[in-house]
Amino acid sequence: MASNQQQYDEQYQLLQERFPNESHYQIRRRLRESNGDMDQVRAHLFHREFRNKKMASLEDQYGKELDILQKSYPSSQSLKRSSLLKMFERFGGEIEYIQQYLEQLGKPSDDAPSDPNETKEQQRARLRNKYTVQLAQLSNAGFNTKCPRVVNNLEKQHGDVNKVKEILLRQRAAKEKQAALNLKYKDQIAKLEADGVKTKNKQHLLKLLEKADGQIDRVKGLLAEKQHKKSSSDSEDDDDDDKVNEKSNDSSKKQYEFVADDLDHIKELRAAGIHGNPAKLLAIFHECNDSIELTVARIQKERQERQQEAEKRVQQRISLAQAHGAYININHRNDWPNDIEEVYLDGNNMMFVVDCLRQLCLNHARHKTERAIGQLAAAWNEQMRIPKVELIFDSTRQVDQIGSVNVTSAHPIYRTTDDMLIDSARRNDHHDKNKHTIIVTSDRDLAVQLSREGCQLVKSYAWFAHCAMILTPDLVAEDESSTEATTKSRKPRYNLDELVHRIAHIA
């Protein structure tokens, strides 16, 4: 008994060192409820610690905005602060979306009863008063409106009489069919009952008789086959339950049992600044030939690698956010800035935006793709009248002028179009012009570097969409699939394939 108490105290001490912010009562209670399962208690405390840290970070990020929201929307005070913080995280801190979401939460549901204490009889009376005109129409059409199902269907269909008529007609047809089958197979049903066949589900039995054309032996075979499948599935479920129980028993047997030496090793690792799951730490310790120094070196190396990967992911997210914020939104033909003097088109990046152009590239007709983009850019600039429009490819032999568009090859002076655009943006004589320069590309890394030089950016798809707005307005249509309930406005759809076919005349 003393040894168990000693082990319990040592486990409590280790957990208290790892989770100093947790109360003594909380740790002891968890150890007592888990019967000394240290892994289970540690997992629970780790989850609590992670949740508290996340809430603290959200509080630091959105706490002030949340206070302002609660003052302007008193109804939000009924929600938990943690729920509101998660809502801020979900909508990225966009106050407008959060306000719309709170307004939707405040609206009563159509399905919810007006009075929660309302009985079924009171609800039916209320619905009958609500749909008096619709019930009269159904009664004139020959339907029995005294059935409670009729008024319930009217409520579900929001008073649509035609839909309710369709439902009632389907139900009437099903009843008539069942009555006809019951009359047709009356003798077969009586014989099956005499043979001891259970006919509890009479509708299913009628379907089997219809399927078997009234042949009793065939119906018996179908019933026996169904019973066999059911019994086999039940036996498989029992086997699965046994396997699960055996697996759980095995896992409970495999639960790591700490001995005195293991606890001493864990204390040494704790003293060396290594914290974590004791079972995993001991596994690494034994893999390192029971060497504290090797274990510490290996764990520190793994942690450094994980930290580097995490920092890399953070930088990627920052770069993506910077690239996303650097682009100009072109939703209407007048969204294009008026003070633009130069436009550079990243030709290689634009080849795979439109389906027909991508198909030309895949069919080894790259020169046709380059020519089509140049013709489209020339037609677009005839309307925009920008002084300088340059279409740049990594390497092309079609170095000429198409209308007012200069077609340029980055090779052999530069390795890629990206290098040429970055070098052009960094020139001293061009630095002042960058504010009046737009570069069309969807390359995120390139967009980040160009935005730092002060250039304005437009995505390749947005440029093609602007071409459709300028050159072929009839190919722009609103997306009918988007519902009015969404917070975002309807997005237009662009038939870019037809745009390229019309302007570039490609087959």
C-alpha cells in the first residue's frame, strides 16, 4: 500500500512540474479518477493547456474588438466570451460578417413553435387558422382535410397547395396499390400464414409477392435469404465487438507500467530540461542506450527541426497573406486604375488559365498560344489605350509587335520572366514609375517581391475577366447557383473560352 502511495505521489509531483498552472486538486482528482493512469491525465491536462493558450492568444488578438462589439450588440452578451472569440477567428476578425451572423442567430427559426408549452391540439388549431384558405382549396379538390397530416404538410411546404397535392396524390396512389395487391394475393398470404411464415410487415410481404409473381416457394426463398443475411451480419458484428474488446484489453495490458528506475530516469530528464510524455521519453531513452546525454541531444534536435518547420509554415502563410493583399480586385470594368502607364503580362503564367489555351499548350502548339494571348492583349489595349503594354515569355521566337503590344523574350539575357520583371522593377529610373505600373501574374512569390518594390498587381484570371468585360460584355453572366442567403455578393461567370475564340480566332 505504501509503495502504491509513493508511486502516486511521484506521479503527482511529475505532473505538477510539467503543469505548474494547474491546481493541486485538479491533478489529484484526475489521478484518482484514472486509477493512476499518468498518460490519460497528462493528455487531458495538455489539452486544457493548449485550449487556454489558444483562448489567451485570441483574447490578445481580438479582445478590444470584442468589447466594442458587445457594447454595440447587447444580444451578444448572452454568448460565452470563448464562443465569440472563436467566431472572430472563424471570420478573420471581419466585424460585418460577425454582425450578420449574430443577426441570423437572433432571428427565430421558422420551424420553432411560437409557444414552447403549446400542445399538439393547440398547434393543430393554430395551423388550421393559419391555412384556412389552403385547406378550403384542398377540400374542394376532394382531399380529406381532417387528417392532421394535411395541415402538417402545409406547414412544411410553407402553404404551397400544389406541392401538398402532389404529396397527397402519391400517398393515395400508394394506398390504392397496397389495397389492390392485398386483394390480389389474399390466398397466398393466407397460405403463408398457415405455413408459419411471419407476416408482421405486410407491406414488405406484398412487395415480395409482387416480385415473385405470387409464387409462394420463391417468396419463402427470398425470406430465408434475407434472414440468413441478417444472421450473418449479426454474427459479424458480434465478432467485431469481440475483437474490439480483445484489442481494448490488449491495449490496457500494454499500458506502460512505471518502475522505480524509470521514475528516476524521468526525473533526470526533467532536471535536464526535457519534458513530455513519460512513456515516449523512456522509449527514446532506451533507444539511445540509456544515455541521458544522447537522449537530450536527440530530443533537442527533433524539437529544432519541428520549430524550423513551424517557422517555415508561418513564413509561407505570411507570404500568402502578403501576396493576397497585394492584388487589385477587378470585379467591374471600371475597377481598373486610371493612372496606369505601363502593363507587363507574365505570358508563361497566363498560358494555363483558360481551358482552350491550356489545351493548345498540351497539344504542342505553344506558338499559337503565345499568338492568341498577344492578339487578346492588343484588342484589350485598343479600348484601354495604355501607353506601354509588354507581353513577356521565358523564351520565344515570336519577338515582334502585335498591335500596340510588344512581345518580349526574357532569354537569353534573363533566365526566366520573373528575373526580368524583378530587375525592371528595381531599376532606379523605373522606381518612381512602379506606382503607375501593373504586372499581371498569379505567381505568389513573384507577387510578394514586386509588391515590395511598389508595383501594382492583377491576377491572370482577373485580367482575362476584364478583357471579357471590355471586349465581350455578353459573355459575362451572374452565377445563378449562389443563393441570396450568402453573405457574399453573387460572383459573375465569364465564358473565357468563347472570348479567346472570338478575338484570337483559334480553332
